Amino acid sequence: MSKRPQDVAADDQILALLPYAHMRGGFVVKPEDMGRAKGLAIEAMEGQVSEQLKQIYEQVETLARQAKAIRTRAEVSYKIYQCDLRFEPRINQVYHLYESENGVPQLSLVAPDEWTTDKTHLATVRLLADHTWEVLEATDSGATSFAPDGTTGDHTN
């Protein structure tokens, strides 16, 4: 048996570095099809990006609905603050906002189906504990109102 020089690696270390199976029981090592691997990676990435963009789009839609609700609430509140209130509104009480023929807003306890009037029903509202108004129902005619600066509240930014 011949002695191996010290600077030469053992057979098992040399065989471990081979890029192919070196014995009958070894598994076959095939080179990767890089084009196919990249294609699969790109397909997975595009699917993930599409899903994340869909989630963001849904969040944007939700924020837009919330912004519209806040805008409607503010517009109706402006109308209410323009009213000549002859009573003190109670918290959690439902009120109805009308606009008379001369354009003056009026807050009332009387629902539109409870009386016949020539006033336009703008909204059904509830006074909240923080003295803001929750819009329970707003009609299309209540969409335009007066903002605090005196301009119409039909904001199209």
C-alpha cells in the first residue's frame, strides 16, 4: 500500500466534490434548466404582486367609501348648523333635515312620511354624544350643501 502525500485530499473528499454521481448507488444529478426555473419564479412573483395589488385596491375602495361618508356627514352638519334651532337637540335622538322653498335649512322631529309639506327632505340624522351628527339616510338632493366658506359643498377634488 502506497502512502499518500500530505497535500492530497482523501478519496471521499475528492468524490464529494464531483458534480455527478460517482458510484452505482448514487442519485443522478442533472443540471437545472435555468430558463424554466426563472419562468416559474417570475410566474410566482407575478401572482404574489397581483394578489397584493388587489388587496391594496380593496383598501383604497374602502378608504374612498369612508371619505365619502365623512364628506356627506360634514355637508349635512353644515346644513344643520345653519338651521334656526328653536329647541335643544337631544343626544341619540333622530331628527330630519329639510330645506324650505327659500333654501333655509330646518331640523325637525317630524319624519317626511308623517306630514305633507313643500319642504325638501335632505337627510335623517342622529345627534351623537360628542355633538356630531351621524347621517342615517341622505337623499340625493342633500348632496349639495353649504361649506363653512360659503361655497357649495359639491367637492370634486
